[in-house]
Amino acid sequence: MGEWTMAVNGQAWENKFGYLWEPRFSADGTHIAAAVQQDMQYAMVLNGVPWDQTFTNITYFALSPDGKHTAGAVQVENVDSGEVHKFQKGAFSAAIDGVAWDARFVNVWNLAISPDGQHVAAEVRLDLYEYTIAVDGLTWDARYQTVWEPIFNPQTGSVVAPVREKGQWTLAADGHPLWERSFVQVWHQFFNPDASRLAAIVAPRYGRWTVAVDGVPWQTTFSKLVTDAIFSPDGERIAALGKDDETFRVVVDGTPWSEKWDMIWRPVFSPDGADIAAKVEKNGQYTYSVNDQTWSETFDAAWDPVFSPDGTRLMLRTVKDGSYIRRIIPVSTITG
């Protein structure tokens, strides 16, 4: 009665739960995981099968890229909310496929699973004042004022995370400084496809945001935020969204496009990296911009653009006057 499960294409999983939330999908979309609660015990479920082991609490969830492994930040000591001294001794850990690390921490936050699914990294709090990254339950030797979400280098397997020292942020790899320069803020780090370059969203000074590539920030900065940064398939270019006041612009390799929009979705590179397209919105109407050229047609709704494999055409899905239209057009229809 009143139980929850997951329905996939209209077919419900056999197992039912007291509650289910935070679905995660593998890179190819064939595996689905979620967090579940049953009789006030918590776990994760993968393709309908829950962990054998349950925990007092679970927060922050991860699914490996291949969809075969799940991880979560779990409470492993049953501590009353008023027993502060017990929390300070460490009541949290990370569990992988239902098996918790032996290590205990004051807190455990965002987790990452390595591309091969064999290793897990997480933000951890050691005591009231010190933070670091733990990999497979072993902490970095270095201690920091705080840390942000780690990621794995897809080529070497090293772990990279933003860390704060002496009031400034930079990137560290396996507990060692990676960038010479520090910033007011560093987060959302990401590698290009062959992991030869590393970029992150940074604040070179208070209240100004941009992208830094291999530690070197773009000259162009924005007052509100920078988001949705992405490398081109060849790893040579970066596109991102920047916001000043209440409008967004696409920024490519540090150069903003001229047009401003109420909203822009993550830019999409053509397979060769030569062209960039984005879904944009202004005054409730949607259209597409390619290489800073805007299509003359507008729509009531739209989906992200998709380049053809040779990069010469775009597939666009839109709704106008109640009709759904799927069309394939040459890129030159928009760029001229």
C-alpha cells in the first residue's frame, strides 16, 4: 500500500519500496539506479535490485559510467541527533555496491566512480576544521580548509579536486597542487576527451566568473555566473554560457557571442568542432543560434540541436501552434 517503484517504458520493477528518488542513468542509458528507503533503512537499487546491506541514512549518489556499480554516502553509526560527540568521532562513510568503507568520517559528500568502475573518490570531513579527498577509503595526506567534488582522470586514474588553502582555491591531483595559480573560487573541473587538457569554472576576483584552461583564465568575465562549459570533440575548443545581469551569452574560447538571451541551453559542437549550435529563448519564444547567427524562425517549444555525423546538417525538434515538427536542415540555413 502506497509503495514506490520505478517504471521503465511503462514496465514497473518487481521490487517495491517505501520511497524511491534520485534516479541515475548509465552513459548508454541501459542501466538505471536510484536511492531507496524501506522501513526507515536506506540503500541504492540498480535495475530493480537493491543492495543487500541497508544503512541508517544515505545521501549523495553515484552510478559508474558503465552502469554496473553504485555508490552512496552512508551513515554507518546509529547516532542520536543530540550526541554531537559521537558525530565528531565519525559516523559516515561511503558504500560501493552496498559495502561500506572501513574508514569513518565526520561527513562524506559528493562521490565519483572511476571510468572502469573499480575505484571511488569522495569529499570527506576529518574533524571540525579539516577536509580532504578519500579514495577507496584512504585519505590524501594533504589537509585543506575545504574541498569540492572530485573527478577521475580518465587516462591516468588520478583524482582531481578543487581545494581551498589560505583562503584561495586551486586544483589538486592526488593531494598535490596541480595549478600554480589560485582563485577566489574553483569548481566544475572537466577534462577534454583525451585528458590532455583540464579546465574549470573559476572566479579570478570576487564577483567575476570565467573559465580557466590548464590554470590560465579567460580575459572575459561575467558578474552572475558561468555554466555549461564543454570541450569540443577534438579537445581544442571550449564553449560555455556566461550571465551578466539577467541575460546569457555563449562564450567560445573566451570570446562572447554578440547576441544576448533570456536563457540558453548547453552549446553543442559539431563532430569536427568547427560549428557550435545552441537552443535559445527570449520573451517566451525559442529558436536556435549557430556560430552567433540566429535562425529567423521562432517556436513555442524546442529541444537541443543535433549535428549530423558529417557536421553539415542539424536535426531540430520544435513545437509551434500545437504541432510537433521534426526537421533536418543544412547548417547554412542558419549561418547563411
